[in-house]
Amino acid sequence: MSFTLPTDIENRPVAVIGAGTLGRRIALMFADRGGLVRIHDRSAEAGEAARGYVEENLPRVAAGIEGGRPGRVTVTDDLAEALTDVWLVVEAVPERLDLKKEIFGELDRTAPADAVLASNSSSYASGEFIDRVEHPERVLNIHFYMPPVQNAVDLMSDGRTDPRIMELLKKELPRYGVFPFEAHRKSTGFIFNRIWAAIKREALEVVAEGVSTPQDVDEMWKINTGSPAGPFHMMDRVGLDVVLDIEEHYAAENPHLPTGPRDLLRTYVDAGHLGVKTGRGFYAHGDED
């Protein structure tokens, strides 16, 4: 089935579905060239927190982008309103396959016919949640890491994505300070996350076995790599519930993975210690995002 690429991109909004930690950061990047970004979330509280985050950080991020200038961000709990005249939609909801199937069916029915529909999913290939989509040729993964600090993104087809969409995004995304790399075959974890998953899992296993502590692992990591943060601090920033969901998905595909990392994460998640967003995870956190 043919797909008409979106035109007049500079004058059309981008919609971000989900106002969580990554959703608000994705919105920030698309608001740095003077355009309009709409954030959709059913939670008014989450939406307002996302708006505040974007407005606070936007001037600094736009100043660091060639041709950048602060745009506008609006928040709505009305999906149809969020999707009006958009050229790109980025889904950033929790890692639940049933939820993504439902949302992509709605997006396909409601978004403009030439809008690109992307998922920020960190563990599900977009081909796994297009059951209710009539136009899979416009669906793909655009996986963000932790913008505006980590601005590489993975692009991956749902198996039927129009190749011209890949070329369009490779051209357009760098203008927002986002740098795309295409996974040329289906890959759970895409490119960088496959490598990161092995590091993260082994760090968790070292602690689960009682060999070391999160703090010592992180300090060694910083000394030996020159990185400003270690694996446990980075997991706190992502959210330990999200990290656990991702690990559960990997384990479902590969039952031979060790259980220690997931058991350790589960003790924190069950206690409500999810990382930065709850103020406590492997570390105690103040007012940081």
C-alpha cells in the first residue's frame, strides 16, 4: 500500500503520546526549532509536569541547536486534538504490549493520512503491535535514549515501513539535534540498547550475588570509563519499573537469562522505590529529572 510523505513539515505540529520521563524529553527536542508540540496524556498532573519541564529547559536546549529557537508546547487529554494536522506522532507510553496495540489502532484511525506513526518503545519492535493498524507502511520505531543529554536514536521498520520514511527522518531529525541510526534488521534492543542491556544486566547480577554494591559499581565505572554516571544511577534516571519491564521482555524471549537481576529490581519496585521519579531507587534523589 502506498504512503504519501508528509509535506510542509516546518509548519506542522508533532504529537507526543505520554508525558512521562521520556515523553517530556522527546517533546523538548521537537520544540527547539520554534514549532508546536502537543503532549497527550490522560493524567492532567503528568501533563502539567511535562509542560513545566519543557518550558524550563527549552531556552537552553534551543540555544545549543543550529537555527534553534524556543517553540510552544501544549498539553491535552483529548487525543483527536493532539493529533490535528501533525506530521509526526511519537508514542511514549508504558511498555505494555496490549496498551501499544490499542494506542496504535487509535493513532492510525485518527491521525492525518500522511502522518508518520512512531513508537519510542525500548523493548518491543513496532511489528509486534500493528494488529489493529490498517496502514503499517507508516509505522516504525524511533527509539530515544535520554535527550537532551543522549541524542542518538534508533530507527527500525515494522517490517512493512515505507523506506522513504527512513530517509525523511534521517534528513529531518538532525535539525532538532537528534541523530538517527537505522537498524537494518529486526533487533530486540535495537543497536545501542542490546549492548547496554548486557552491561546493565551484569551490573545487577554482581550486586544480586553480593559481590559489590550499586555505589561501588558506579564509582568503578566512572573511574574506568570517564563517564559522569554509572549503570545504577542511570537506571534510577530511567525508572526501575521501566528497567524491570524491559528485562522481563528480554527474559520472555530468552528464558536462559539469569533471574538475579530481575529479582533485585523487583525488591525496589515492590517497595515503590523507582528512582528519580519517586525520590529514591538505588540512590536517594532530590529535585532532579
